[in-house]
Amino acid sequence: TLKGIAFDLDGVLTDTARAHYRAWKRMADQLGIPFDEEANEALKGVDRMGSLALILGDRPGYDEARRVCLASQKNDWYLEEIAHFGPGDLFPGARAALEQCRAAGLGIALASASRNAPLLIARMQVADLFDTIIDPASLAAGKPAPDIFLAAATALGADPAEMLGVEDAPAGVEAIHAAGMKAVGVGTPAALPEADWIIPAIADFDLRDYAD
Ligand code: G16
Ligand code: MG
């Protein structure tokens, strides 16, 4: 029986990918590094410093101090992008999916790689629907490592085998499985071949489909 569920944020409950892209693009343009929406795909679910490393590649001249500076500048631009976020920026059905889990008595965790996740769920007025928000800064390794989903299980006091994870990124589905949970993929079967169930969007979320 299901005891808990862990939701990813970006790409599952809201679309912050566009905002991340615009902020990274601004930085890449300033550095004269080619970057487009296709290259941005590889950054989904990857943490801030990891994303920066993917953009810089093996270009010389970017030591740790400069990288920290660039990551901080990107985040300032990202904060500008999400300054206007509100409840209307939740994907259709996102709040209903969370309420469905609450009504079923599940513990609910937020398992986002974003350090801005607490700010976003507060602005979108769904913070009260989560029992715990895992702080990605507290983890040794990001997705596809299982750490964030294992931390969710611990925080909810649930066995991973009694939990579901909901993700839109392949690295996220891999992390859910590595933690010993079943994965609901939001997207297409082609993009998320490893997911146990696939829904096109969070509006299609239905707990009854994921009973074992
Ligand atoms: C999100 C995005 C990633 C982003 C990461 C870190 O992850 O998908 O593109 O790089 O958060 O964000 P921040 O710079 O705000 O800490 P998720 O796990 O919510 O899909
Ligand atoms: Mg995501």
C-alpha cells in the first residue's frame, strides 16, 4: 500500500524551464558561448553548478571562484524571471493532484533540485499541501543519484517501496528507481522509457492507476 509520494517541481507542477533557459541564455550570450533551447534540454533536473559546467564545457579560464560568480549572476536573472509567479503559473491540475494525494492520506514531499523551490511553492500558494520540502543543498549528490528521494522517504517516515516519485526528466526517473520507488513519468514514452507509468501532463494524474 502507498504511504507517500515525492513530486519534482520544474516540468511536473509548473514550467520554470523557460525561466531557467532565459537566465542561462543571457549568461551564455554575455560570455559569447553558443546556447540554444536544444542544449537547454540537457540541463533539466541538473543542479545549478552542474548546469553551468554543461554550458562551459572544457573552455579554459573558468576557475571555481568565477563559476560561483556566474552561477550567482544567473540566479539573480532567474529571480527576475520568476518575480511575477503566482497560483496561475501552476500547471492545470497540479493543485488537484496534490489534494488527491492528501485526501488519500499520503505523506507528500517536494523533491526538487532547485534551491528556489520553497520560494516558488509559496508564490504559487501550494506550500501548505507539502509535508516536507527536501533541501537539495543538504544532499551529497543530485539526480540521478537517489539521495533526494531517499531523504523524502526518511522525512515522511515511509519505506521507499511504499512510495511513488513523479518526474519529467530521465535523470529524475533514474533517481526514483535507484531509491527503490516506482516512477510516474510526466511526458512521453519516448522521452521517459524507464517510467512505470506515463501521463502526458499532471492534469492526467490519477492515484487509482498506480495501486499495486
Ligand atoms: C530544477 C531545474 C533545473 C535547475 C535546477 C536547479 O530542477 O529542472 O534546470 O538547474 O532545478 O535550480 P536552482 O538554480 O533554482 O537551484 P527540478 O528538480 O525541480 O526539475
Ligand atoms: Mg523536473
